[in-house]
Amino acid sequence: MENNPVRINQFSRKARITWGICLNTVAALLLAGAIWVPFIFESQTLRYQLGVARSMLLTGHIMGTAAGFLLFVQMILVSRSRFLDRVFAINRLLLFHRIAAIIILFMAVAHLLLILNTLGSQILLFEFSQWPEYTGLILLVMIAGIVFSGLFRGMIGIKYQFWISLHRVFTPLAILLLCIHLFFVSNTFHYEGAYILGLSFFTACLFAYFLLRLIKLTLFRAAFRVDKIKEAGKDIHTLELMPEKDHGIVYAPGQFAFLKIRSSVISREEHPFTISSSPTRQPALQFTIKDSGDWTNRVKEIKAGERAFIHGPFGIFGHIDFDSIDELIMIAGGIGITPMLSILRYLHDIKSGRKITLLWSNRTRKEVVYADELNDMAKNNPKLSIKYLFTREEGQNKSPVRLNRDGLELLLTGCSRESIIILCGPPAMMTQVRKGLILIGFRASSIIEERFSL
């Protein structure tokens, strides 16, 4: 019998599906309404166009209006709403945020090209009266800069703290330029109805965004102190925090949080990390962090006693109802073990009797963290099987199988194809493992992936 003292405020699968359908329907209706604005409130330039020219100009207006709508939706996607996290998971929303940014850029470019093709000679007069058009051009350049710097930040060597600071400055400026451009570039929004609808929508989005940000800063940011820093593996350190008040935060095993440290040795921007401790071991909070960038390389220099702030928890693993799972398979690549570590500790503490299989791939043995603890769990639980794979060891220490189709079929012999599978690791590895699992008979709907990047 399981002793489960942790109760997480989460939605059931049915509730998530219901809310997801409702929210997506509302978003689709609002987008359809935005697209219909140029039809209902016809601009003067559109009124005097015929045939192909009219169709191209109308399409250009639709592209611009839709891009503007999605740009405002972006603010909601990054607001870190607890409600949206319980429905969709914040990491999925952030992934869609990146995809939507590319779509916005494509629509904005299409908007410009279609307008230029129809009215090029009229809008390239370089006169002061054309300032709304040039506001739109500046906005397009700004959107392109935001999108390309986000996609290729690593390739061009922009540090995260510098990029996120610019992002936070230029995004509100882009929203302001969008409002100016929309309301002044044509007489569409000179119609009273269009003006009221547009202003109401923009005001509602801004109000929701700033309200959620205010709630985040005042209600959902927990204060902690650094208790200890310890080496967990090769280039991996565990940061352990203790709350400044008597209680910590309530979280589900495997969730992540945004971490901010006030230290003289590290910059103060927030970074997302998986919580590697178990919610059954309150009030301590652990993050197991690999040295992989400017910020993480300095985690080991943080001193005990320095303040830390936590915003969270978030993440798709908060959607898992562990009580309903009969058999669980975990597949981790490298530091992707952190959510599994939290889940295994949790299941161990509640004395779970379910069958669990862990496949953990690392390059070398030195990268394994908490091996003694994991092996002790396996000794005390005959239903827990842990299989280590090493891809770059020499000789007999190198694993003879990989996490491809054939390797997975061999490693998961005896595992039910109805199992729930938790997958976390490098993107290429996750893609390969997902394909292999489906090929050997596991259901795609049973594979839960943690993908997170900023």
C-alpha cells in the first residue's frame, strides 16, 4: 500500500482536455475576428482596387492583422500563468512562443511584400506624411531582430543575460509600434466599431499581461537561502536551498522552476532548472545543474547564505497522476536524469509498489550522479530496474547497445507496451528514442517528453 502525503493542485486529464478545447476555440474565434476586420471595415485604399490588385491588397491586410493579433498573444504565452501551465504546461507554451514568432515574421514580411506589390509607388514617397508606413518598417526590422537573435543566439555568440535584457526592452517597444502602425496606417481603424474593438482587445491583452506579471512578482516568488553547494558528478553540481520562511513550495515530482540568485559571482537573470529533490523531503529544494554555459559554469562559486528566489513550479510532469500508473519507464540522456531523480525519490518515499524501468545513457561513468542512492533504491525495490549505458567509454565499459530501435527492443524486453514512458535528454536523442519506441509497439500518447530551451 502506498503512503502518498503529497497532494498537488493539478487538473485531471479530462479537465485539461476540456479547458484546452475551450481556450483554443476562443483563440481561433478571436483570430478569425481579427482576419475579418479588413473585410468588415474596408480601408479607402482597398475600396478603389479591383481584380488581382484588390485580392493581393486584401491578403496583405489580412496577413498584417493576423500578425498583430499573434504578437499580442505572445505576451500571454510568456506570462507564466499558473492556470495555463496546468492546462498546457509552460514549456509547451514557450515552444509555441518560438514557433509563433517565426509565423509572425513570415506574415509581416508577406504583408509588406503584398502591399508593396500593389501600392509600392504610393508608399515609398519618403514624405513625412508616410510616417505610419515607416513605423511599420521599423517594426518589421525589430521583429526580425528579435526572432533571429533568439534562434541563432548561440551561433552568433550572444550571451543569454544580454539577449534577455534586450528582448525585454524591444518587445514592449514592438507592441507600442504595432499599435501606432495599426491605428494610423489606414482608415480601417477610423471606423468607430473597428476602433473600439481594436482598442478593447489591445487593452485587455496588456491588462492581462501586466496583471499576471504583477502576481508573479508579488505572490508567487518564494525566497530561499543557499544552504550548500556540492559536486554531484563531472561538471555537475547540486545547489541545495532552504526557505527563508518555515515552508518551501508545493510541487509535483519532476517539475521545474525559474531560479534567480543574488550573488556577486553570478548574474541575476532567471534561469529554468528541474527540481531534482522530492516533494516528500520538504523544506529543502535541490537543483542539479550541469556546467554548460556562462551562468551554469559559475554555479559552483555561489556561496552558502546567499539569497535565491524561486518562481514556480511549472512543467508537463505536473500533469502526471502517478497513482494511476501501473508500470513506468524512464529514459534519460545525460543531465536529463534530473526530473527522473525527483520522481524516483518521490516513488521511493511513498513506498511505491509499481514496476519501474530506468534507462540512463551517459558518455562516461564520471557523468553519473547519485549512483549510490539510485542503486540503494534498486536493492530495496525488486520492481525497480536501472540500466546504465555509456557511449564513450573504452573497451568492455562501453555499452554494446544504443537507444535506437534494436537497442530499445532489447532493453525493454518484458516491459508492457501499455507503460507510461517519461523521456528527457538532448533533442536529437529524444527524437531517435521516440521513433524507436513507436516502432517497437509503444503508444505515442503514452510518451511524455520534457523539452525545454530558451
